[in-house]
Amino acid sequence: MNRDELKDHLDAKVEQYNNPSFIDNDPIQIPHQFEVKEDIEIAGFLAATIAWGNRKSTIRSSNRMMDLMGNSPYDFVMNHSAEDLDRLDGFVHRTFNSRDLLTMIKGLRNIYENHGGMEAVFRNNIQDGKLHHSIHHFRKLILETEHERRFLKHLADPLANSAAKRIHLFLRWMVRNDNRGVDLGIWKTISPSTLSCPLDVHSGRTARKLNLLARKYDDRKAVDELDAQLRLLDANDPSKYDYALFGLSVEGF
């Protein structure tokens, strides 16, 4: 199909999947449980961090994290006691365990106490109209807290050629606001035009079938290639096509 036909096809799939019914079976339901900005972004970040594999399992583990934090994630991050942290013992989601969660909590506290909060960190480090450097800088600030070497795999770095799928997913949740009720759009100082489409094996396979992506590997270079193609379809909101790529992969395209 030509570019106009492709755009019409993908726009139709965005329309089909980008609606509140999507929330019921997706980890985005976790930040939707909260109303305070800081609660939303912390809940969203932690849920996105473990969002790989089975979505039901991710939702179950994310709700468990919220329960362990008293369903007040910002208050827990900022005001936890040693006894509060003891409650985290035993938490595990695949390779993400209680020590990793503890590191995230301490790293987030550093960001709120010393760097103006999560939105400020991402906003202040945008380069070349994209968020790759913002992700890199955010990662550095999290890693200022004491951490184990194994923890590094839970925070991808686009400047090390990672696709950073989960953090791009989190950023889509926080930045996009199209009044469709799915993405939360609470970060008003970052433009959706800076977002990159989250890229994993499923969306990558679909993008290649649509001739949106030629690179064989799902890495930062592939993200940039896909970005370029999606910006030709909608320069102001390229990451909305994540819904189309997701939907087509579910349909077995």
C-alpha cells in the first residue's frame, strides 16, 4: 500500500485500540488508580519497569507493589521508614526483586528531593527533539543511589543503543493527552512530538511487515528508523501508532 493508504490503515487501528476498554487488560491501569500527579508517575514508572512478558502477571505484580507501598507511592518514596522497607522483602517479578524495588525507591527519592521531580528531569534534558538523552540522564540520577550491578538491566540506556521499550512506554503514558482516556497526559511541559514508539519483538515484527522498519535488530537504531517513518505519518504525535502496531500484532498480522 502507498503512504496515504498506510496512514489510513494505521489511523483506523489507533482509533480501534486507543479507547478506555484498552485499560482493562493493560498495565496502564496501575497509574489510572491514582489522582495525585506524583502518585501517578511513580506508579506508572514502576509498572512500566516490570512490563514485559504476560500482561496479567505484570498487572498482578504491579498491584502488589502498590499494596506494599500502602497505595500511596509518593508518600512511601519520600517518607518511608526502615520498617516500611522491610515489608518489601520477598517481592519478586521475574528477575526484578525486592532489592531492585528498594533501589528504585531510593533513586526516585533522590530525583524528587534534589532534581525537581521526574517531569523536570526529562524536560530539561531533551536533545534533537527526542527523549533519548533525557532517559540517559534520568538513569544516571537513579544510579546515584547505592545499587547492585545486576540492577543495571532494569534501566535501559538509549545512548548504549538500547531500544528502551519500557521507559518509552512510560513516557507515552505520561506525555500523550488526546482526550481518549487511555494515556494520562499529566506532563504538560513535554511535547508528544518528542516521544518515540515503544519497540519490542512484537511491534518490531509488525513494523517490518508494514515496511516501516528495515533494521533486523530491536535496538536504538531501529527506534530511530521507526521514528523517522512514523513522523512522516504524524509529526506531532508519532507514538500514537504504538496502538496500531500493538493491535495488528494481537490480530496476528
